[in-house]
Amino acid sequence: MTVTARARITAAPGGRLPLLAGEGPLALRRTRAREPGWAQVTTVGAMSGPLGGDRLRLTVTVLPGAALRVTSAAAMVALPGRDGAQARYDTVLTVGEGGVLHWLPEPVISAAGSALRMTTRVELAAGAHLVLREQLVLGRADEPTGRLTTRLTVRRAGRPLLDQELDIGPGAPGWDAGAVLGGHRAVGQVLVVDPERMNEPVAVALPGPAAVLAPLPGPGALATVLAPDGLALSRQLTGIAERMTSGARREPVASQC
């Protein structure tokens, strides 16, 4: 039996959450925020999955002047369904003028035999701030990976900022070759968009043995990391993210609406 579920989050200034609704495996819990004026939401896996054939969708809206951090309680494990069908998990993130979104979920683990397509679509106002982390782990302990396809698109002020797709696992051409993963078992990235740093261009750098930091055509930078396992990936991404966000805005901007 496949599952179709939706979840929605709306964050308003002052740490308010006028909308917090989840279904099935997309259970949402409000958790304690570390900074005043912020809201924090943690996704909690109420069911196993996603399983093959499932259709999941999470929509997040950060209103102008609001600040939201979204985390998850544990890794999400993509599991095979009975008929081998592909599961889908679509995320839509919208951040208004002066809003701040920190999107920091735990890893996605692609179990052997699974097939998952994930899309993340981000719409940013010109003055919106974003920190987005993505972590992908190929298989559980001592097992091969499933098929995992991800696409991340980011638009700022209506113009494209980033559009990339990664296709890994059985059936994906050249996914384990040196030009893609080169035998690594985990891959992840941190995206930072900070309009206040438009006059501070980011230089291309190599912050780790299999990592690269590159500027985007706008007030943003993307760090991509390959690692032997999920733990090493998490540690590297955490350190890089801290350096990328040092001195960045941490307080929401008061709404002018």
C-alpha cells in the first residue's frame, strides 16, 4: 500500500507558526528555538519510509521578516516497495523579504533496492536569507545503495540562482566514476544565500580533501563534499557551514507589512 501525504509550515514574525500541519510520515513538531524571534520545527518520522510508490510533499513558507529553522529528529531511510516503484518527495521552500530560513534536515539514506526521486524548489525574495544543508548516504551498513535522484532549484527575486541534479545508484550512468562520486559513500552540500554579502565575493576554495566551495552568480555560495560515510560527511559539512555563515545575519528583519 502506497502513501500520499502532505505537510505545511508557515512562519510569521515573532516566532509565530500560524500553520503547522502534517500527515502520515510527515509529522511536524514545534521545538524550542535557541534565538529570540525564531520559530523551530522538527520533522518526526511517524511511519517507515518513504517506500516505493509513496508521494510526499512538504511546503514551507517564511513570511516577510520571519525566521525559521527546520530540522529532523532522525535520518530518513528510503526503502523498496513491493513492486519496485519509485517514491517521490517534493519540497517547496518560499522565503519572503527580510525572512531567514535555515533548512537543516538529517541525512537521507538510500537503502538497497529502493528508488527515490527528491526535488527541492526554493523561491527567495531579493532580501531573503537562506542556509540549506543536504546529506545523502548510499546504503545502510554493508549494503549497496538504491537509486536516488535529487534536483535542487533556487530562484532569487524571480531569477535563477542554482539548478542542479544528481542521479546515483543502479541504472544511473557513470554515477560512481571519478567525475561524480569516485567510490565515496556519502555526498552533501551547504548552500548559503546572504544578500548582505553581495560586495564580498566568495573565492573558489578546497575546504577539505574531497570538497569544493564555489560562488554563485549572486549573493550566495555552494559547498559540496564527498565523504566515506555519513558521519564524516556530517562533520565536514558542519565545519564548512560554520565558516560560511560566520558573521551572517542571525536575527530576523522586522516586517514592514
